[in-house]
Amino acid sequence: MEKKKEAAACFNPEEMTPQEALKFEIASELGLADKIMENGWRSLTAKESGRIGGLMTKRRRQMQKTKPDGNPDKSGD
């Protein structure tokens, strides 16, 4: 039980990388933010983690397509 508390204590939303921020944003949209804040990322089921990962990939692809860098999208999606 102590390890769960320790994992949750390590999670600090204010010190996230952009990728972690996206991950947490999607988890929040799915209603998982409270679970993560209380018990850490390890408390998620495989289904929940997979859903977050899939939506992260989808969102990153959308951001790449709308990126105004002048380079055409070569992925063909």
C-alpha cells in the first residue's frame, strides 16, 4: 500500500513535459484524472492506458497535419 502512495506523490502536474501534459489532458477528458492523482499512473487498467495512448497518437497526428512549418505531410494518412 505504501508504494501506491509513493507513486502518487511522485506525480506533479506542474512539472510535466509537453508529452506528459498531453497524456494527462487526455486522461482528464476520459474522467481518469482523480484516479491518477490518488493512485498514480500504475493504477490504470490496460484498457484505460491503451485508450489514452491511442488518443495521444491520434492527437499528435492531427497536430502534425495542421503544423504550419511548410513541410507537406508524408505519412499519407
